[in-house]
Amino acid sequence: MVDDDSERLRVLTELNRRFEASVPHNRALNLDIVAVEHARATVRLPYDVKLIGNPETGVLHGGAITTAMDAAFGAAVFQALPRPMVIATLDLRIDYLKPATPPRDVTIRAHCYKVTRNVAFVRGLAFHDDEADLIASGTASFMLGTSSSRRPPEQE
Amino acid sequence: MNRLIERIAAAKRSGEVSRLVEAVPYARFMGISAVVVGGELLGRLQFADHLIGNPMLPALHGGAIGALLESTAIFQLMWETEAILLPKTITLTVDYLRSGRAVDTFARGVLTRQGRRVASVRVDAWQDDRSRPIAVASAHFLIETAEMPEPAPPESDT
């Protein structure tokens, strides 16, 4: 079991290195992947005063929740792909069910429930500790293989 | 410090739209501001390295674009309606059309519906060329307005 745990920790550490080191905006929000399994990822958004949207209440801005959900959705897609490839968010819908409670961290659990040749579909939930007491719920779809080797970035 | 709603009222009176956001820590952190260009209220996301989501292209993080779209919708609501409280986002739907390059991004919100409790806004975001949006959003908000009292409770049958 110790070996399982240390292997899991090694995988998580490596994932976080890529998630944070290669994605500056994930690092700016101190987003952390706290667990992964096949097609699933759990991401934590730590409470931070710089992310406050309503200075009277201290509640986090919806944009921070949106960003954390987008990041968690992407992480779940990577866990579902047979090999690493570049992905791009096609659309994202977030339902805000209730404000996050300051100064608690927010956890996002995402599941990539379908992968086709070109598109991955994800849904996920945001909550503090209790998954039955939701802050937000979201769905997204991602284009797969949008790597610059296949298609150059759009020049305008 | 003034309450947010008083700041909004002051910003409306003075026409200094920058005051809409200077009280919001997240807007300062993101570099999101409200500007008036050619008589239109626009949201602006000033490019910064920490907004990058894909450093290889490089491209803006989808969440940063989402934050600009949602913020711009809220600016428009505060500007155009008699909202007395900060609108509460119910649902935000974003379509990503092009990758956001490492330059400033602008957005414009249009109120599509205002009811007593819910207002809806459509928002477009673009960079150099407004005719080539990088993302579009529609959002629904819970609002509370000063001029519209709560509906009277239904009359009981007599």
C-alpha cells in the first residue's frame, strides 16, 4: 500500500508540475490538482483576498470559479485521453448555485464522461467539503488535437 | 470606504466608469476595467503574462476570457439598470471561437432582457478586429432594482 501511495503521490506531483508550471494562470490562482483517476480530476481553488468579487462580503468572484472549473475540466480530459494532446475549450456553461463562503477553499470535481475522435465532454461540481452542498455546477466540451503541429494558430 | 453601490451611483453621476471596478480586488488582480469608447461601455482585459493558459501558442486561459465576459455583463447591468445590489450570476455560457492571443481583449455587453428579478446579457469579446470575436457569452443574473418593489403577495380568496 505504501508503494501504491508513493506512486500516486509521484503521479500527482508530476501532474501538478505540468498543470501549474506550464499554465501561468493556474499558478496565479494557486490551483492544485488534489486527486486524479481515470477520466476524473479534483482541483482545489484556495481562498485568496485578491480573488474577491464583492468587497462587502468577501465572496470570491465568479471568474475565479469559472477559471478553476475550466482548469479542472481540462485536467479531467487529460486523464481520459489515450495519449497527451493539446486541447482547447469549445464551450463552457456554469450554473452558480450559491455564493462560496469566505474564507473557505473551493473544491472542483470533474468527470470527462465521453471522448470522441475530435471532442471530449466534461461535467463537474464545485463545493467546499460537502458534495451535496454545491456552489456551482458546470459542463464543457473540448476540441482535441488542436496542437500547433496539426493546425497553426490563427494569424490575424 | 464607500459601499460598492454608492461607488456605482457616484460613477454614474460623474461618468467615471473606472470607478465601477476599482473597489473589486479580483478585477484589479486580473487587469479588468471598464472603459467608454465612442460612447459605448466596454470591458477591457489588459494582457499580462499571468493570464496565459497555453504558453505554447501562447493563448489566454479560457477562464480569464470567461471572467472578462462575466465582468462586462455586470458592468453593463450596473450601468444601464437601476440595480441597487451587485447582480448575482445565475448562469454563464461561453462559446470559445478563437484562441485569445497575448494582447489586450475588449468586450461589449448588450442587455437582451430585463425583468423584475432576472436580467439577461449577451457579450462579445474581441482583440484587434471586432468583426472576429474570440468568444461570445450569454448570462442570466438575479437583480434587485430600486424602482420595482417586490410583488405584492397574492390576494387571498374572499
